[in-house]
Amino acid sequence: MSFSWTRVGAILQKELRDYRRNRFVIYTMSFLPLLFIAAPMVQIFTINVATTSAKFDAHIGLSLLYMLILPAIVPSVLSAYSVVGEREQGTLEPILTTPIHSDEFLVAKALAAFLPTLAVSYVIFGIFLGAVAAFAHPGVAAVIFERNHLLVQLLFTPLVAGWSIWAGIAISTRMSDVRAAQQLTVLASLPPVAIVALMNFNVITPSLGLTLGLAGALLLIDGLAWRFVAALFDRERLVTGRR
Amino acid sequence: MTSELDDSHRQPRSDAEPDAALVVEHLTKRFGERVAFEDVSFEVGYGEVFGFLGPNGAGKTTTVRTLGTLITPTSGSATIAGIPLSAESGPSIRGRISIMPESPGLFIRLSVAENLECFAGLYELRDVRDRVDRALRAVNLSDRANDICGSLSKGLRQRVALARALLSDPKILFLDEPTSGLDPVATRDVHDLLVTMRERGVTIFLTTHRLEEAEKLCHRVAILNTTLRLIGRPDELREQLFSRSLVVRTGSPLDAPGRVFNGLSNVEGWDLSPSGSYVLNVTDPDAAAPGIARALVSANADILSIAESHHSLEDVYLELVDEGVEAKKR
């Protein structure tokens, strides 16, 4: 039996229906973005354009960094729940008794965290850009709208989310407690954000080549992480709790 | 729906038939040093309802999970719905069977129909709406299709799980303790559904420790206590395990029961039960009864009744499980 997008779609649709009726998910998807848009706005609107170049860069960098913490944090909560949550509710075994392949299950779970994260992150970034264009000092807006900054945000949002999701699912396949899995996943989702932070703070000059190179590296890491998670996914251990 | 079973229209297929739904040979599963089940061999024919009995920890659920390709066996082989069990054949086998685990495992924030639609997708079924409607009709839940599963009673959830298991028209339906934790009314509903399925010729592998359930529903039963202890039709098992006997009740104790019963034709021995009745082991109850009656009349006994004793499947089960406990003690 080959990889089936129908089966992926079945799990994905189930997840999205479940999110809509799950208060915890709704709160996570609505309050976290509000928090992460408020903080950079404060940064941007309180910048003194006459300040030193280093301080100016720090303000801009911090505000943009918030935009990339969002795609790291939001999916971590969902992906950490993805396997251990199903186990706790007793819904994992019925799913695994169907013809679904491990890869299909994992891709469905990853997409279920990825798609809403991408939507929320880009919408929030769009709102942020709109606010900057409308209300920020023209000097600040010019820096924010620099091509390399926009590229970093647009490219790294899905890549950071991808890392966070695979880290979350990996932890979720090995843990037996949802809360512990979520706490660990939040920590595990942060390393890629550190690289982006270096670029946003101009510690690493975000040239086009460097940005694309790092994005390519992170894409490769995301791909390897997927295969690593697939290798970790052990039906027998998940069903019986031992091997 | 009727709860009475009529076995006459079909018989379990013989072991020699090649088209058995399930062929299990010397299957063993160990978790490290712990043996879950060992050297288990049996066959289940298409259309047969096969009961898999055993005490807690006997290995019933692990056997189902192994046959359902969720667990890799340590040794032995199995052919499930015509496909040999192997690491590669898992998805193909799972496409032909259905397993209803002990816990219904429904998505509680989704409606009944949404739960079934998800599983229809996992089986890549066409005409999803039609399949869902049929499955719900089969378990009499058509009017609850839009109810959220979290709002359903335990019995109704079990019925939804059964509908889910029927969705793909499986060649073999594995039911793991389907009435566990249900009240008598919900249990009766599930039994009625299983009887209906049995009459439709669905092959069912039923694990249970409710013996009356197995006796009522199953063509054949196997008793597992880590190893397979016995397999056969419930009446065969009773005959295999217990000698036939007549129970004689008298108005007052006999003065010399040995003189009355010893030497009677077809009587192999006798014993006084704690209730005060005499239990006679006989080769043929019909042939022995007249001679026993004459002997009692000659001894001036006040005969209240002479009746053949009946052993239930529970007696068989307890006998075997007790044997297992004694063996472990030794």
C-alpha cells in the first residue's frame, strides 16, 4: 500500500474539526498571537530614531524576533499533544488498527499543526506590517520593510514552525504525560529562533545568500527531523507502553 | 432482533479447509522475560463466531493486538484473512479486518457521523455518506448521527465503536471485551447486535471473560491462560472435561447408599454432595436412570428427583483456570 493523501486528509480534517471545538486550542491560537503582536508594537512605537545605531537595531531586531517566536510556540503546544494526547484519550489504538501508515499519520499530525500556525503567523505579521506602515516613524518603517528582513520573516516562519512541530511530535511519541510533553517541546522549539535572532539583531548580517543558505539548512534539518520521528514511531510501544 | 441462536444452519469449518479466516500456528509473544502468550495455535472459519476466553492477564488482548498487526510476535506464524502476518503486510491486513478495542476510543468533541467519516477516510472508502448511514442503521443509531460523542452514554459509545468497526465490511471483526463495563440493558443491546451480525455471517473473534456471553454467542470457544488450554464448542468442552452424571435427591438420607448404588449397570461411581444429594457418575444417563430408580424403590427411599447434571461453560472455565493456578503453585 502506497502513501495515501486520503488517509492524511481524514486525520487532518478530524484534527481541524477537533481544534474548532477545543477551548484550549482556541485560547492558544487567539491569546498567544495577541500577546506576540502587542509586544513588538510597543517596541516599534517607542523607538527613538535619534538613538545610537546599536540600540536602534536592537529595538527593530527584538520586534521582528517576536514575529518568529510565534511560529515556534504556537505549534509546539499542538504537536506536543498530537500523539500522547491521543494515547491519553484512548483514540490512538483505534486509529492504528486501520491501514494508516506511520508516515501518513505523522504527516497528517504535522500538517494539522502547521497550517493553522502558518495562517496565524502570516496574518499577525501582516497586521504588524500594516501598523508599521500606518503609524511608525518613516525611518523605522523603512528598516522593517527592508527586503532581507521581510525575506527572513517569510522564509523562516514555516521553517521554524516545521522544526517546532517535529520536535513536538518526537517528544509526544516518547512521553506519557501531555503537560510534560508540552513543556519540553516549548524548550526544544527555541534553537532555530536563536539563529534568526542573530540575524534580526544584525549580529549576523542577513545577506540574501546567508538567509537562503540558513533557510536551506533548516529545511534539511526539518526533513531529517521528519525521518527521525518516523523512526521513533513504534506502534507496539505506543499501544502497550513497552517493547 | 432475537437473542436466541440457531446453530443448525451453519457449522464451523474444519481445520483442513484452506479458506479459514484466521490460521494461527505456534504464536508466541514475550515482553522481555514476561510471556504474554505462548505456542498458541487455532483456526477460525469464515462466518464463525469464535470466543477467546481467559482470566485477566491471560494474553487475550495481546493476542488480538498481535493478529491486528499492532504488536510483532516473538515467534510463530499467522494468516489473517488470507494474508500471512509479517512486518510488511500490516497495512494490507488492517485493511481487511476491524478491531474494536475494549475502550471505544471515540473523538469526543466530534459528532457520531464525523467520527465514522474519519474512519471511512482511513479505510479509503467510497460513498462515505452511504457507508456511514448503513453502519449507523446496523447499530440502530441513525437518529444520533449528529450527536457529539462526548454527550453519549457508555452503552451508546460502545455502539458507535461497533458501527465504526463495521464501516469497512471487514472480513474479520475483532471485538475485545465489547460489553466490559456496560450495564445489563446496554449489554443486552450489544449482544443483540452481535447476534444480528452472526446471522449475517460476519466472522467475529470475540475476547471476553463473560462466560454466558461466549456460551450465548459463540460457535466455538478457546480458553487461554498464557497457553491455549482448550478449544471446541461449549458443549464439547463440557463433555471433555466433566463425566456425565445424574443427581439423585431423596426426602431423607439413605441408610446405606453404597449398597444401593454400587454394582448398578452404567454407574461408575457416586458421591454425596454438600447439599445432601447423591451425584452418580454414569456412562449413559438414559440407560442408567431406570436401574437407579428401581434400586432406590427397593431400598424404600423417598425419591424427590433424578436428573442429569448440567455443567455450564463457567464450570469448564473455572476448572481450567483453577488447574492453571494449581500448576503455577506446584
